[in-house]
Amino acid sequence: MTSAIRRHLLGVAALGALGGCTTPRLALEWSNQNTPPQRASRIVVVAQHPDTVIARVSEDLMSDAIGKRGVPAVAAWRLLPDRRNVHPDEPTLKLAVGQAAASHLLLLQTQAPQQTQQLAPVTHGSFGYLGAYRRWYGTTGWAPVVVTTVITSASLYDARSDAMLWGGSHRNNLSYGLRPDLEEMVNAVLEGLSTRGWLPPRAG
């Protein structure tokens, strides 16, 4: 391997490492300008997802992450253990929020995955006397690939007035409900809530 190729590979690796450290961001965000942000004192987390297991994992991850920010939070499935894959109606939710003495409700709604075709760069090896090294000298073309997009909306409600205070939309193009994807969504929502003042900022 030549020194030029080695420098190129090291540069790619460095860019990948920097990309892995970036903070997840929301695709869209909204806040009620008529309601000044106030720190939540206790939050009930409700996740609506076609898969019951993924919904419960989402509620656990989000409530645990909020708790680490210094605000008590509880997963709704712990208050409504028999709901299975049925979304609770509004009176049931209000009863659970009241029992938990929560100041806010955070609703996570995941849409069904959407598949679209996008163009992606594809490297084609060249031919001839380059032999095993032809992969370094290939040309780049474009080919259609199928991309799965999952959108999760997060909405923060006041437990007393039922008013929507904040909303954010997270978009993921990797898979559907795997733990790294859920953790990325959780981190993006936390950053949005803390930036607006509903949660304490991240330590450090």
C-alpha cells in the first residue's frame, strides 16, 4: 500500500470518527410561543408503535434518559400494563398521568416505514494490467438503491391544560426499531427538549 493511499484511508477513518460523535438532531421542531418553557417536574412517556415490544423499549429508553437529566419519568406501560398493542384513549391517559402526579406527558408516535429509491455512488473496478490493485483505480457511477425511512414524532403536553407545548420530528434511514436507532431518536428528542428549556441541559 502506497503512502498516498494510506493517507487517504486515514483521512476517511478520521471523518468517520468525527461523524460518530455528532449529536443527533431533529428534522423538524415546533414550540408554543405563547407558553414560556418551565422545567418539567415529572413526565409520563407514551410510545405508539405497531410493535408492542418496540413501544415498551422506546418508553423505557426515553424515561431512563430523562431521569438521567434529573427529571423523574415513568414509562406508560408500567402504569398501563394490559394495553398490549392497543393505543390508550385520552381518558385512560389522563388517569395514568394523574396517578403518576406528572406535570407533563411526552407522546412518541412512530409512522409505518416508507421505502423510496435514491441514487447512491457505486464504484466499478477497472480492467487490465492493474490486477489486484484495480479496486483503487475504479470509476464511480450511480445506481438506484432502496432506502427505508422511519419518522417518529415527539409531542410534549401540559398535564393540567392538555395543551401541546413542544413538538419534534426525527427521521431515520437505517432500520426499523433496532436499539441504536431508538437511542438516536431518544438523544435527538432530549436535545430538543433541553435546548427549549423543558429539560436540564446535558451535563458536561
